[in-house]
Amino acid sequence: MAGWFSSGSSMLDEHIEKATSSSLEDMATSLEISDLIRSKTVQPREAMRALKKRLGNKNPNVQLSTLRLTDTCVKNGGSHFLAEIASREFMDNLVSLIHAAGPSAVNDDVRQRLLDLIQTWAVATKARPELSYIGTVYDGLQRDGLAFPPKVDIATSMVDSSAPPEWTDSDVCMRCRTAFTFTNRKHHCRNCGNVFDQQCSAKTLALPHLGIMTPVRVDDGCYDRLTRRPRSARVESSFDEDLKRALQMSLEEAKAYSSAGYAAIALSLKEAEEQAQRHAANFKKSTTAAAAASVPFVMPKNEYELSYVEAENINLFATLVDRLQHQPPGTILREPQIQELYESIGTLRPKLARTLGETMSKSDALLDLHAKLSTPSLAPTAAESYYLASPPADSTEPGATQHQPPSPQQYQSQPSPSQPQQYQSQPSPSQPPPSQPQQYQSQPSPSQPPPSQPPFPPQQASAPSPYPTLPPVQPDAQPQPGQPLPGAYGQAASQNTAPQSPYAPHQALHAALAKYFTKNASFVHPVCRVDSFANSRWFIAQIYLWYKVMSPKVDITSYSIGYDKENLVLYVASQQYWRLWFFPPLRARLLSVLSLTQDVDEDFNAVADGPTTNSISATGTRKYYIKSQHDMYEPNELVRYISPLGLATALVTLLQIWATIFCVIASTLSFPIISLEDSVNGIRFSITNLSPHTARSLPTLYQDREAISLYDAQYSTGQKGPIPQDVIDTVLAALKRFKTVCVDFGVPETNIRILATEATRTAVNSDDYRKQIKDATGWEVDMLPKEAEGRIGALGVASSFDKVQGLVMDLGGGSTQITWMMAEDGKVVTSPKGSFSFPYGAAAMGRELALIADQPKPEEARQSLAAKITAQFQQAYDDLDLPTALDHRAHHGGLTLYLSGGGFRGWGYLLMARHKVSPYPIPIINGFAVSKHQFKQTVQVESFAAEAEEHSIFRISKRRAAQVPAVAFLVNVIIDALPMIQEIRFCQGGVREGFLYDLLDPSTKALHPLPAATARFASASCPSAAAIAQLLQSALPEKNHVLDRWAPPTITPAVLRAVADLMYLHADHPKESRANSAIFAPLTGVLASAHGVSHTDRALLALILCKRWGGQLSPPHDNLQFRLRAILEKPEAWWCNYVGAVANLIGQVYPRGAIDPTPSRKRLDFQSKWTDGLGKKGLDQGVLLRIRCRDGDVMTSPTIINPVIDEIDKVGRKKNRIGGKEFGYGVVVRTEIDRLGQL
């Protein structure tokens, strides 16, 4: 979309006008336009629409010139432009020009040229399924009887042209593997599309084969490949000479060691010479034959080798799939390019199999050659291994003994020569080599694994073994308890020997814990505890040993295992059976929570600095260690220790039942909770209903705000001072009024909370201020610590949506906080480091900018301040340690930024006022979303806000308007510091909402906020809401993978349940006002105070409910439907009409919303599917809705339901497409009625 907001559009229009202004073809300008398209200087869709616009000119000469230019661009613009030409938008426009009649009819020459081009393009693209719509249009015009010129076969290569590749992404440079940071930036090669750092992509080069004539950035590999000359026979000869010289040197070195090695090298040298002679002869013969034929010599290409285009398609397919893996479900199936690539790649399977087989054969041949080259040097290596591992015979060191040469069996268990501990002394020059060189031939090559590969890599000399130091297993020696041999077990491990029966039980237990637990692991049990400290693992082992003493026989069965991959936590549900001394046998259920880590230091302690060599397994993968274990028993199971006869168990059960009854009574009698938030920008009062059935949407019974800025009050003199007494008096008066409100609502005193944030926390006279509140109202002020304020504020964001995944920022008057969050199904996870807070609130930043304006060089000071804050935000982002899922999104598609706080909400209301849909139909800030481009239009928004003095802007007071420059400054900094942000969502949730959300139980938090808000209306108006929601769901066809058609994923079961809850709510209204009342219900009606509902869900629900009552609105609200559709995607808006029409049918058949589940009394059900063969000509795809109704029931008689069913059919007609007849979105609908005796 970048091209729509740049100057590329006007530049392209100028070029097209120049190329088509004359009846003579301007080939130079036409090719220049083609290069602009091919090099992606302009977007292909932008180019297509510019040509389409030019074709609308009434001058036939201009139209003919435009068609010539279009044909030139088709042949030279690249596949990405061909895809736009083959789109319905462009081809349908050509068809409309051909069929035009009357004043809009085109010239005969233009019509004939159109037919000629369509036929030419259809023939040239017939083998390319992604361009099949051109052929479809061509076939349709032939069926219409239009006369085409004689067909000429055209090669597909006529429309094949290279274009710059799509850019890939990576966390590291694809050449030197250096990780990218904020200083080591990413750069893309324009030739291959891969990503590199500055060091590996500093060169520039023109790329004429891609239509790029000016030098652009390329990586070092592409630069060398594009600029190097073909290697000549002289180079080959030089290479052979180097190989020959290297073999000769190896031959001379090997003469002193082994005659067998000499013979092997001589044989290798002879084979290399013969191979070089054969190669030279074949090369000379080939070049001679080629010269005789006067044809340039071309190396033969195997039929199974992949072409460049095929290889690029495979790489592009892998890249697209990787990018879409973390998108919402179904996204990957809605991408036509992926479907087309999948089909084209599927045909390459035989070729890929052949290529794989040939490659493996070549690899085996190279390995054989490598073995021949490495075998001659094996004998001296093995000899060195023996001599370097033993001291010389004439050693004079004390205790030195004469070593005998090892036997062949001993050589097979020797550690690899690469181990550094073997090279402790140098061989004696006087000592001869062993007399049996053949023994060394059986040694494995240093580059190959040993015959018996241990499960873990051999321990290096500098790293201790992960196992305890136990004596080695020997058949004729028993271990001495208490006298371990250092490093001995490392040798046993290298021999693939497990510590089993030769050890005492306590030794085996210590070995098992050392294998799986970190050395500083922690352990928590209901009756014992070991915290993490140095060598805490030893204490855990002693606890297990005592368990063994108390109960020698313990049976454990694990029946459920869950793994939290994101947090590396393993949940193991087990059942234990054991007997403790004189107690009867016991059986208990147990949940063990195992926290894992892959990061250990050299002593196998868990660390947070990253992996070491100890955490790398033999296969190169990272190993997991247990860093903590927490065993949890159910209370009933635990008390069996105390009272095996069951008395304590019965007592616990009674306590649980009593606690449940108390919770139900307490929540019913004292549901209203009042929260009073003392913020920097004002004091907010609210009373919220936390009854269980409505709590998730945090419905507000009363709310008010006192416009008192404690921050501004403290700086009223220019310098920070105490809160003035007159301001305190105003606060006390407001609190007393609110206390009376609480009495009127019947709020218990125990449910009233006053939450104080930064303004009170940092006030000079904070203690006196809070004491006066206590004396005046009797209420204690809860002072939120800085860290708790960040956590509670983050929970406020979590309460504002059904799902949160991204970065979270809160902008108050005095500070700005940032963290990351992943919240779904009531589970909220934020950064373990909490949130990072900066003193850059809206009011504080306004004061800072005012001081800068008085400096001699204000612009330099602003830039310096922006650079400082940018660096701080970037550092905070790095320190937050994003989880893997968010980090992947940051590099593939971008992150979502969730904004809360008064300063950001004011910015959101300004963007809402300037929205392309004006006036914006939903006056609620929570759930409002904008793109990165819209968010950063700071100049336009500042100018718009400056006019607030002249006209009123919704929700923008003069004080808020005065803060706009400061917020705009922060917005620019955020975009510069966090370029991975692509979407911004505004939320109402703050400290108040976060505090209330924190009070909810996990099951309530897991509810979707939309049906939680509408459920209270279903009990009275729609008794069978769940069954009606299922009926609506059955009318939506499931995705058809063959036809590649689906309904929008945003019409979720939660939306359909909300429709069922509300579709009878306005049945008692006058008929002419039902649609009006229904469409306003989610916007400003009964759901206006429902917290956590997105704008998309509100718009979907409003349009469906409006259509359920006929869809006709009275003035002045008749354009509200159009404005709601404009904030949705076209398919979403169309399906709202479809679902609303189906809901109208259900309302006719079940006028009270009560469905009898008895099969014999069931009146209606649906069966739907995607199908083709629809439409007047049988050429359309669409929805087949089979309506099954009970025959003989008066509510399903034809006179009742047929007119309503006709309305469902009308939804699929062309005139009801969203966006217009020709280019709008719509689906053909065919209904079939089955009348049955029983459903």
C-alpha cells in the first residue's frame, strides 16, 4: 500500500499520458514504464489501475495507444504485473468496453484490438493456472459469439520476464550469521531478496535483467556471481596443479611413517592424474565438436534438474508459508498465490526425487574420494595418539613407568584424537613407531563419529561431567563407597556404559538426579522444601532416599502430561501407591510442576545468560534440565497422612462446601464494587456490577469524573510543590458527594476502594493528603507501588479485548510505561521483568517541550531529546525479552501495539474524527484500530487539533487539545524506536479496569466479552438462544478446499451467540422502529457500556440485527449502514446481510425464540455448502442453503416462510453486492426447501 501514499502514482500517470498522447508508438517511454513496473518502483496494482483509467478516455487513438502500451507492459512487466492484468477488476473492465453500446460504445478498431489482445494473452498464459481468468474471459467471449481474429500460437516465453524477488526476513545475516541489533541493521539484496548486514552488502550494482538500471544494493555473493568471468580451462588446470602439489607434499610427509600410507597416497595421486587426463580429453573433444558445428558450446543440462523459475517458486512458497503460520486460522488458505504455488510445486515431485537421488549419489562419490584422501594420513595420526598419550621410555619424572603398546581392542575404546587431554607430552624422537601399522587402520577418522556413539558428547577437559563422579565399572573391582574417582564417569560415558547395578542405590539415585536436574535445582513438597542454592541437588537426593527408606515400594502411574512450550513448564499428573511403615496402603493423586531450562553453566547450574556446551547433545540439539519441581496434592489426599480413617477428609469436604456457599451468597448480596482511581489527569468514580453472569464485560452502573489534575496542581507555581489545599478541598467535596451515591446504590463499605497512582505517590504532601481523605470519608487510600501500577494497568488492557498479543504502552500525565502481553482465555502473561517506566507523560512532556521552545536552538534540542527517548525505548524493547511467538511476529508481519491512558485515548479520538468514514459510526474508543500509517500522521493531526478553538471535536477538551503536541512528539518517537509496529489498537482499560479484572475468577476471565455482555438479555427475550445460535451456524457453509471458498472468520460463534441473544430484544417495538433500535443496540444502546468488545464485533452485530428486522432505516439514520460497512471488509458486510436474512427466517418460524428439542416437534433446520453451477448460466460458485422444515406446521406454511426465503435469495443477487454490481463482493445463493414429516 505504500505506493498509494507516495508520489509514484502521479509520476506513473505522467509517463502513461506521454506514451499514449500520440497515435504513434513511443517505444522508449513504453519500455521505461515497463521497467518501472518490473523493478517494482511502482506497485503493479497501481500500474494496472492507471492503465485502466487511461482506457476510459473517449478518444479512440488514446485507447489504441493505451492498449499497445498495456501489451508492452504485459510482455516486459513481470509476473507480478501479469497477475494484476489477469484480475477480475481489469479483465471485467475490458469485457465491459467490448459489450458497451450506445453513447459509451467504443470504436470498432478499439473493439477488434481488445479481442486480439485477449486472445493473444489467453494463448500465451494457458499453461499458467494463476492467470486462468484470462482464459475464462476468452472462453466466455467465444460463447457470446464474438468474432476473433485468426489464432496464432504464441510461446509462453513471450510473457515471461524477470522481476525483483520478494524480500525475505531473518534474525541473522544470511551470509556471516551475525545477529541483527539496533546498531547492526538489516539490508536487503535487490537481486536475491535475502537479508544481510552492512558488512556483507556494501556493494552496489545495476540489475538490467530485473529492469533496474541504476546501481542498487546487492550482497557480496550476488556481486561476485554477477561480475565474475567464466572460469577457463586454465583455471581448471591451475586447480589440478594445486591438488597435485598438495598430494605430493602429503606423500613426502607420509614416507617416514608407513609404507601402507605411502602406497595409498601414491594410488590417490595416480587416480587424480588419470581423472585429469580424461577430463581434459573430454573437454577438448566437446569444444572441438562445438566449434565444428559453429554453435557456442553449452554444458548439457539433465532433464531432472530444476530450472531457475522452479527453484524460485519453491523458495517463495516456503517463505510465504513461514510468514503466514502465525496468522489467524484460515489465513493461509485464503492466499491464492500459495494455492497456485502449491499446485505448481506438486508437479515437481518426480523431478525432485530424481534430483535428490542424483545428489545423494554425488555425495557418496565425494565421501569416497574424501576417504581415499584422508586414509593415508590416518596411520601417523593413530601413532601420534598412542605416543602422545604415554610418556617417553626414558622419562626421569618420579613415578614414571614404561607403557606397553595397547592392543587393537584398546584402540577401539580410546577417546577421539581430538580430545585435548591426550596431548600432554611430545613423542620421543628416538622411539620407533609400532610394529603393527594395520592395527591403526581400524581407527575411525577424526571427521567421523566413533563406532559406539554415546548419548551425550564427550566431556571436554575444561567442563565437568554432568553426572556424579562415580568409579568406573570393572568386572574384577568393586567401587569403594565414599572414594569417587574424579573424571572416571566421563570415561565410562564415552564407552556407552550406564551406571546401573555395580553402584549402591544411593549412588544410582544421585546419578539419576545429576543427569536430569541442575545442580542448583529447587524442590517444593507439602511436607518439605529445598530452595535453590549452591549444590541444592544433593539435598533433594537425600529427601528421595528417605522416601525410599519409609516406603521401599512405590508405584507411580502418569495419566496426563501437559507441556507449556512458551514458558518451558512440564505438568505431570500422576497417581501414587505406597505404604508407610504401619499405615495401611495409600493411593493419592499428584500434580508435579517441572520448570525446565536449557541454559546451564559449566557446573550445571541454571543460568539466564544463554546455553553453554553442556546443554548441547550429541545430535547438536539443546538438552533440557529440571531447575525446579513442585509437587501438589489435593487437600483431601494430603490429610490422609494425618487421618487414614477418613475423619480429616470429611472435615475438609465440609469446609469446601461451606466456602462455596459463602462465595455464592456474598457475591449475590454485595455484587456492586466501587473503585475510585486517582490519576494524573483527573479523579474517576465508578460503580461496577460484578455479578457472575455479567462480570467479564465489567458493566458500569455509575461513573463520573472530576477534572482535577493533581500533576498540574503540583506545578502550578512553575516548580514542583505540594498539592495546594484548595485542590485538596475540591477533592474532598467530590468524595463526599460520591459517598452519598454509594449509599443510594447500596454499595457495602467493604467493597469501596480508593486507588492512588503516581500523582499521589510522588506528591510532596502525600501523607497529609491521604490523611485528610481518611478523616473526611473514613476511606483508606490504597497506594499502588510503581511495579503494581504497571501490572494492574496491563490487566486493564487484557480486560479490553478477548485476545491480546503484542506490546502494551500506557501514557499518563507524568509517565509512560511499556511491556509485552499475551492474553487469551483468561490467562495473562506479561514480561517477567515487569514494565519499564519513563518520565514522559503527556503533561510532563508538554512542560519539557515548553522549556525547549525557550532555548536558543529549539529544533536541535528537540532532535536531541527525541534521540534520547528513542534510544531508551529501543533499550527497553531489547530488555523486555519477547517470547518466541512475539519475536517471530516482529520479524514476520509486525507487532500490534495496544495503547491505554488518557493521552493516547485523546490521540485516538482525533484519529477517529479524521477517519475516512465520517462521521465515524462507533463513538467508543475501546477497540478502535488504525494502521501504522494512520497513526503517525502527526502533522495533519496537530493541525486538526489546533482548530479545536474554532469547532468542537468529540471527546477533545481544550486541555486535551493543548497536550496534542506533546503526544505527537511521543508518537513520532515510538514509530522511530519500534519500527516493527504495524497496527495500533486503543483501549479504555486502565488501572480501574485492571483492578476489577484482577478480582474475577479464572473461569470468568476466560469468557468471551461479547456473549458475556449479551447473555443477560437472552433469558427473558430468547429462551433457546443456544439452539438458535447453532441454527445460525449451520446456515454458514464450511470452507471448501476444492473451490477455495469460505465465510469470513470474523463471524465467530461468539458473534452468532450474541445475535441469538439480541434478535428478539426489540420484538415489542413498533415495526417501523425495530431496525433502528436494533442497529443502535451494539453502538450506543444496551451494549454501549460492555467492556472488551471490538469495533469489528460491534459493526457485525449491528448490521446483522438491522437486517434481521428488514434492514430499512428511517431518516436521518439511513446512511448508518453504509458507514458501518465501510469500516468492515466487503465480504464481512455481505455476510452480515446473509446471516441477518437467515435470522429473520428463524424469527418467523420461532416468534418467541423457544425451540422444542423434541425431534417430532422441531420446525426448522439448515444444511449449507459451497457449490458451483449456480447463476443463470450455471457458471457461478455460491452457497446452496437447504431449508428443512416440518410439513403440516402452520409456522412453516408456504405463505409464512416463502416471502422470507425470497429475501435470502435476493441477498445473492448482483444488485446487492457490496461495492457495486460490477466490482463489488457478493455470493450467489440458491435455496432449496425440503418438507418432511419429522426433522
